[in-house]
Amino acid sequence: MRRSRFNHLLSGTALAMFLVVGGSVHAAPTTPDPTEAGVPMPEPANVAPLTPADVGAAPSTNATAPADEKKKQDTATTPTLTKPETADSPPQDQPRPTIATTLVPADQAVAEKMRDLLGGKADRILGGKKERTVVEAFYASRGFAPLWIENGAGNGRAKAAIGHLTAADADGLDPSDYPTPDFKAAATPDALAEAELKLTASVLTYARQAQAGRIHFSRVSADISYTPAAPEIPEVLAKMADTKNVDDALDSFNPPQPGYKALKAKLAEARGRTVDAGPARIPTGPVPKLGMQDERVPQLRERLGLAAGSDNTFDKSLADAVKKFQRDHDISATGTLTNQTIDQLNGPRRARDVDIIIANMERWRWMPRDLGKVYVMVNIPGYTLRVLRNDTLFWNTKVVVGQPSKPTPLISAAMQYITVNPTWNVPPSIIQNEYLPALQQDPQALDRIGLKVEHNRDGTIHIYQPPGDANALGRIRFNFPNKFLVYQHDTPDKNLFAKEKRAFSHGCMRVQDPVKYAEVLLSIALPKEGYTQDRIRHLFGSSELNINFPQHIPVHITYQTAYVDDAGKLVILEDVYGRDARMIQILKGDERRVAEIPVERRNTTITQPIRDPNPGFGFSRQNTAGGFNLFGFFR
């Protein structure tokens, strides 16, 4: 009778260990929630560098034992500890978890060896004590019954898992990161136990990297902020134990979005090509002068849409076509065939398509798995904004994005309201870096563009622009609070939308057709209010007006240099901010081994209000835009 009660106690201890101990799959840490700051603010975001304190462990997920084991443990109880352990007291002796009695002798021998390994010797296999403890709890809950072994040999589940891991390159991952054991070569219980845990470790690594990525975004740039979440260890192992299709279960950890799946298909096509697809590349060579013969002329005429000439003369019609191409692509419009022009005509080399596609697939892993039923997606390298409903295009327009030195950040946020007739509060960074130097050269510079200056009692200055047609934000601002304090807005500089490359802003996104954009969003957020473009224009005036959204609309600001268009064609775009180059460097270099670990980045953005450069003259709360200008004293 005492022995029976002791067995119940052991069984209860194993179950309790599994239910209490939780952990992530060696998860890449998450970042803090975005700051719910008002928009706009007179200062830019204080984007603090990531620190270990910012990164918390993913919340644990309770998992239950398989049904056949649970039935045995329904009557088990958890032992009561009469004296809690402390750091200063020695650990109390714990009874060893029991081995399942239903196992065949060959598997029972493996289970005993697994119990020994998981008691402390498996840290080297599973990555550390934390991971090993959670895995031990999972196996203890099933009496250490192997997951990948039956009758002393690898089972069908193991075969399917190994097949999926060895083909991980189909999802832009590296199969060498997921080593698989040879169960046929494992002839002893010790070897089989180690093989079991090695495959478990590789499956956990795959699930983590497939879902959260191989690179933590902080290693790429300080202006990226997502919250990718690695799956929990119990979740992964329970899914492997319960599934009837291991291949599908493992694939479910990859991004589910159509954009990712389309890239996966194009990755297979790119790898299948043995030569560059598309038209032959135009070779580089000496720059031809007008009237000269050049063997590249027929290719050039065809590429630029000109009729074939009678010979290879680089004539005026071809020079004019080259000049137009240069102007359209923001190249110095000389009409001469420079190497830069040839590179632009040729586009990226197909041999790099694979690397570019993989970098984009990696960025998909950072994004929310659920984009929303209705959402806004900005593609920075494409200079486009799209509104999608059920992943189908609803409306789109052009945008101007941040300069390479002042990049638009990559984030997912929620649009909460629209501001009509916005005031532009000039960020301190612009005041310090641009306006103060300009004012020293020309004290009337602010007056001419309608900016006003306030001198605060604390000795700082505030520069702002009241609502109006000339306001830098135009007539409408679209607000999705975020820690970078960027937003979308109208602009008086409509001429920039005629350019193919549109990276001109300080980080915010200027929208080509803001009134139509507002109409589209309001038709979704407030469908019964009847907001038309005419009604919205009638709101234009001198006072700010906020229109709140009862249901927020997700906004995803992305960096897609490779995507599949609506016609099914792979599109490769310029790496405007160098994000591809950085990610490819990480994936191909030694840093790849630690790329999941976030790094701290020093914040170089000016965040504090700017001090008045000439406080001795006072001017507390005065406005200098209309006449006397403080900055005239230090021209």
C-alpha cells in the first residue's frame, strides 16, 4: 500500500513539473511595447537602445500531458513542500520521475537513459539549463516515452521531421543549423537516447527561427521595432506529439502571409535557374560620344523602346532617350552612357536574387502573423502605400519616404485618428541641425515659410507652423502613435511625386492623395458617417480637428525589396537603406552564430528641447515670426 502511494506521488511530481515549468524555445527576446505618445510632439521619439532589462522571457504556456498519460495521472497529487528552498539552503532530495510502464523493453531502456541525460547532462545538447529543464518536464509528463523512437528505432515521425529539416532551405533557412541524427547508426540505448534529444533540439531551433527569425532586428538598424514571438517549448513538443502530419506542423511555424508564400515559390524558381533570366545584360565599356559607333547601340535602343537603327551609331535620338531615362531614375541627366546608367538599365543580377529574396523572407518573420482583415501597408523601397482588405488591394497611392540618412522606421502600429488642419511642431533635431544654422545665415528664413518661434520660460525654444495650405504637413495628418513619432501626412510639395525615387523626407511619409486616402479610411472606420472627399475638404480651416476611429486600423511599414506583384511577377527593388546588404552580411558571416541575440544601440537622435542660443535677450513667450527676429543678433 505504501509503495502504491509512493508511485502516485512520483506520478504527480512529474505532471506538476511539466505544468509549472514553462519556457520559450530559446526565444529571441521581445522589445517593449511602442510608446503611446501623442502625435505630433515638438520633439522626436526618445528611442532608447535595447538593453537586457528591456528583454523579457516570453510568457509560459501550460500544456497538458497526452490523453493516455493523463488518464493514469488523474488521481495523482502534488506533494506539499514543508520547507521552501532558498538560495542559502541545500536543495531537498527529489524523487526521480518514473518511467512509463507501457513501453516495450527496448524503448524502456532508452527512456531510462533519457531520464539520466535530462537530469543534467543534456545541457550541451539542448542549449542550456533553462531549455533542458523545460524539455525534461515535457518528457517526464509522458514517463520519458521517446517522441522519435519506437521499438528501439527511429519512427515515422522522426523520418518526417528529418526530411523537413534537411529541406529547410526551401524557406530561406539553412539546414546545417538543424543537424539530424542517424537513428540507424544508434545501436545502444545510450546512443538512441542522445539521438532522440538531438532531434528534439533541432526541431526546437527550427521552430524558433522559422517563426521569429534568425536575425534580431536590432542588429540591422536602430530604426526597426517589432515584437516577434518565438513559440514556447511545450507548445512545439506537444504539437509534434499530437500531429498526424509532422511536415505540416513544422511548416506552420513559418509566416502564413500570402506575401511570404509567394516569395517562397519565387525562391525555388530562382534557385532552379542556371543562367540569368530576362534580356541579356548590357556590357560596360568606354563612354560613346555623339555620332560614334558602338556595338551596344542595338541593345540600348531596344531597352529604351526605340525603333531599330540602320547602324550602330550613338545618335541624338538615343542620347535623348538615355537622358530621359537618367532623369527618371535620379541619375545626372547628361545623355551619355555612363556605367551608373548601364547598372540601372540592367537592374540587379539574377545571381543575387536568392540572397535578396531570403533577406525579405527573414523580415516577414518579424511582422505580426495576423496583419488584420483591413490594413495599411507601406513599402519603403517601392514608395507605395496600399490599403488591403482580406489581403486584396482596396486602394493604393504614392508616398515620399525618409532620406537614407533619416530613414522611415520599420514598425507595425494602429491608426487611431486623422487630424484635419494639423499644426507642425518642428522636432528639436531639425531645429538644431537645420533651422539654427540657416537662421544664422538668414534671420528672415523662418518668416518666409510661415514658422513661428516661442521662447519658453525654461530657456528653450519651440518652433511651429500653424495650420494652413503652406503647412509642411498639408491639410491632413494620419496618426498611428509609435515610439519613433512618425506619421503620414499631406504635403504642399506635390512635385516630388513625379520622381521615381522618392526618399526625401525626415522619416515621415508624405501621401500623394491624402483626401482620397482619408475618404477610404473613414469609409472603413466610420462607414455610416458619409465622409466624402467634398465633405473632408469643407473641414479645411484654421483650427485642428481630430476624427477618431472606433476601431483602429493596423499600419505596417515594411521594407520589401523583393515581392511578387499582382501579375505574379517577381519584383526586385533598390536597397535604398542598405537593409538587404546588412542582413546578407550577417547571414554569410561569423555574426550569424549570435544573430538572434539583440544588441544595444546608442540613441543619436536629439530628443530634448533646444536651448535658446541667445537667452540674454529674454523674449519669454514672444513670437518673432512676424517682425523682430532674435537670430539677427548672431548672423
